[in-house]
Amino acid sequence: MTEYFPDVGRIEYEGPESRNPLAFRHYNPDEIVEGRSMRDWLRFSVAWWHTFRGTGTDPFGAPTLLRDWNDGTDSLDAALRRVDVAFEFMTKLGVPYYCFHDRDVAPEGATARESAENLDRVAARLKEAQEETGIRLLWGTANLFSHPRYMHGAATSPSVDVYACAAAQVRKAIEVTHELGGENYVFWGGREGYMTLYNTDMKRELDHLARFMHMAHDYAQSIGFTGQFLFEPKPKEPTKHQYDFDAAACLNFMRQYGLTDFVKLNIETNHATLAGHTMMHELEYASIQGVLGSIDANTGDLLLGWDTDQFPTDIYLATQVMLVILKQGGIAPGGTNFDAKVRRESTDPVDLFHAHIGAMDTFARGLKIAAAIRADGVLEDFVRERYSSFDSGIGQRVESGQATLVELEEHILDRSDITLCPSGRQEMLENIVNRYI
Ligand code: XLS
Ligand code: NI
Ligand code: NI
């Protein structure tokens, strides 16, 4: 069998002192943290589209990532060959999961029927490769944004024919995800939004999108797919305003249309920052409402205002992510999917290894640091103390719903000793977190 990465062997854990760039210094899959292995906390996944289909094009330039396995055609042969490439890569990396869009793994045909047949051919090969390697599918999804027919959206298209094309694609993608034992199914509304309200019936578009998701769930149930549905927020790009703007907008939509019983959120770092939030904010917001389902781990660039999808290397960021995930008790059946691409100047296949190794080590460090912070209880104790006036007396009556405005007024009416509450101690807490980094 052809080897596509002949110069790279299995990536091993060598510990923090290692100077081997093709080894893990922190990700030690069997190491136990808070009673669970790193592998199980982190549930890493490789994104098929970026890693095996990425070409390095940008709006100004042609492909720079010229891979042996991408012959420039979108043939079925190339698609089948890519399965070998991917499973060699993922096996050497030691990653337990992968994710794909239907069109990443198999070529689009002239009709929906032909596309479905192509997908079946590749799925059969994916299934074999999964069985040979033990690598599993974290989630599948459908690409409802690349084809020109989706220029006005897919489940929010003004054309019912286009809506039906999207339905056919999603039906098939769910079926294949199910066949491959996928643990989740993702909706990212690539063009589910608008460019101008002058031509848009927002109410009808939102109604149609919700109907679409209900139909997807009905279909999933009819074939016995019990995986988790995930909705992925993103504020803009490609459209000017996406309906799935951020966690709050998604959750409001899910509640309005009765979707919360079967849909959770897949939160992506670069999308959080594009929406003007931190990743930690989005995760915490989703988690406290019981809808944090999975993460797309990447990062944006401080100076670039678009979705640069870079590999995460920031230890503070990973620590903040893992603080929320540990507090939630884990993220399964979701995982940590590297929805990230190497820069177009990183032209060698080995750069794909460097990128993933760095990202996995960054998250492993984030996990260890977050666990250490939690073990000492430094943040938790401070926060608990900060709200302790609500633990008893009238504070407790507020929380249990017994207190009234009149009673609260009486509580302070004649008092002149109301202080500027205790200090928030932000700088001290930042210094404490730095002790653990
Ligand atoms: C694009 C999205 C996409 C989804 C899957 O910005 O992040 O990659 O994760 O369709
Ligand atoms: Ni994503
Ligand atoms: Ni993205």
C-alpha cells in the first residue's frame, strides 16, 4: 500500500522535556485527569475538509498546497485514494475521531441520485477503514454552501426546488452518518442568512429553517439514528448576517421552534470572536443552559477580522475552554474538532502533523492547568464567597422566589452602611491563573 507520509511514524508521547517536534509533550492519551483519561476528556477529531481537501487558495491567490493525493480532479478515484491518506494520517497522529461534509469525502454528481451513489461508494470504504483502524466518526454534515444553487441559502432559500436539493442532501448525509456510527450530526448554516433585508422575508426564512431541522430529526428517528444534533453558531461570512449569529441567537431560535429536545450547540472559537464574544463566554453561556454539545477548536487572528481558522496554540484560551468543559463534566458525545487549516505558506504535508500536534498539546496543557486550578479551588472558592449574601436570610428568599420588592426595600430602607461590595480582585485572580500556566 502506498504510504503518503513516509517520513513520519506514529507520534508518541515523550513528555515535556522532549525536543522532538514530531512527538507529544503534553498529550498523553492514557494519563488520568480528574478520574478520566485525556483521550476521553478531549475526544480529538480531524476535519476532513481542511486537512485533506485544503488547497491554500485565498481570494487573491491560486492553490499553494499541492498534495500528491489531490490530482486537481474531483473524481471518485481521488476520493477513494483520499480515504487511505486520511486514515494513514489519523492513525499516525493517534486521533480517535474525524468529521466530514458529504462533498469533502465524495464528489457531487449531475443529479442528487448520482451524488448519493458516489457517497455510498466512498462510505463503504470509510466503513472498512474505520473497522481496520478503530477511528470513528464524530460527526457528519452536508455542504449546503459551495454549490452555486445555494447562493441564496439552502434551508432558507426562496426557491423550494433548492430547499428540496438541500433536503435530499441532508437526508443522505444523515443516512451515511448513521451507517458509519457517527455520534453527532452538525448543521452549520453556510448561507442561512441574508445580504439585504430589501429582498428577504426573514420570518418565512426562519420558519423554513426550523421546519427543515424538524424534518431532519423526524428522518433520523425513522432510521434509528440516535446521535446528537448540533447547531453551529457563526455571525457572518459568507452572508452579511447569519441567523445562527451566536449561542444566544441559536438558543432563542431553538426555543422558539421547539428544537431544544434534540439540538445542542457546536461552538467554534473563531466564530465566537467574530460575534464579539470570547470563546469562554460562548461555552459558559451554552453550558449553563444545558446546550453545550461540542466544540470546533481553532483560533482567529488578532489583526484579521475574518474566519482564519488557525490551529489553536494559545494556552490561556485552551485553559479557559477546559475550565468550562471540566465544570460541565465532559463534552461527550461531542468532541474537540480541529476545524482549522494550515497557512497557505505551510506547504509540506508534514506541516499537517506539526499543526495537529501543537493543537493537541495545547489542549492537553489546558486540561492539566484547568484541573490544577480546580483542584485548588481558587476560582471556585472566590466566586462562591462573592455571592454568599444570597446563601441565607433575605438573599436566600430572593433565590427561592419568596422575597418581594417591598421586603427588599425594608431590608435597606434605614441603613447607611451599604458598602462598595468587596473588591472584584480581577488582577489578583489573573495573577493566580498565571501561577498555573
Ligand atoms: C465554517 C464552519 C464549518 C462547519 C461545518 O465556518 O465552521 O466548517 O464547522 O460545516
Ligand atoms: Ni466549524
Ligand atoms: Ni469556521
